[in-house]
Amino acid sequence: MPILVYLARIFIIHLLRPYRWHLMVRALAPNQPFGQSLRISFIGIAPVIMVHLSIGQFARPMLLSRA
């Protein structure tokens, strides 16, 4: 049972983090859909999880500028 609570928390955190980032992006790009912000955020989070570097912090703005 504790593992299910842990997995639910991780899932919720990984949805709330992109939503918070989406709210900040909407100040600059009001027509930015949440789905696109979610994809960009997940791509930015992936290097942090896999490589443990902050490369994702640079990947998100680069992908957003190309969108």
C-alpha cells in the first residue's frame, strides 16, 4: 500500500510541476496550449532524471522558442 501512495504522489507532482510552469509561460504566450507545455516540460525533466544534470533547465526554453 505505501508504494501506491508513493507512486500517486510522484504522478501528481509530475503533473503539477508542468502546470505551474505553464502558468508562467502563459504570461508571455497566452495561446500556448497546456499539452504543448506538458510535452516540453517532460522533455526538460527527462535529462534531470536520467543524467542528474540541469540540462533540462536549458532544454525547456529552447524547445519553447521553437514551438
